[in-house]
Amino acid sequence: MSVLLITILTGFGLGIVGNIHCVAMCGPLALSLPTHKLNKFNKLAAVVFYNLGRTISYTFLGILFGLIGKSFSKIGRA
């Protein structure tokens, strides 16, 4: 099996597992946002800012852990 195919299948599997996490944790948080009292524009803005903040947070965490993992790969090299 090629490395590219293994990488794609691994990414797909992690996406499925991450999706379960998001439904179980992020879903209730998103549903608890008090948007029912807002007009359409403010509701849209609240949802966009919530998801933007979540996406940026996960992006920075991914970068941080990626850099940590990359530093581990360089430990054994001279």
C-alpha cells in the first residue's frame, strides 16, 4: 500500500473520530449559545464568531503539537 493512500486513510479515520468528539462536546456548547433572543444578523454574527474562535483555537493547538512532535523527531539526529 502506498504511503499516500495510508496517509489519506489515516486522515479520514482521524476525521471520523474527531467528528464524534465534536458532536459530543462542541454540539451541546453550540446549542447552549443564547441566540434565540437575537435578530437574524446578530444570530449569524454570534455563530460565525463562535465557530471562528473554535477553528482558530484548534489550529493553534495543532500547530503547537505539530512543532512539539517535530522537535521529537530531531532528538535522535546528530
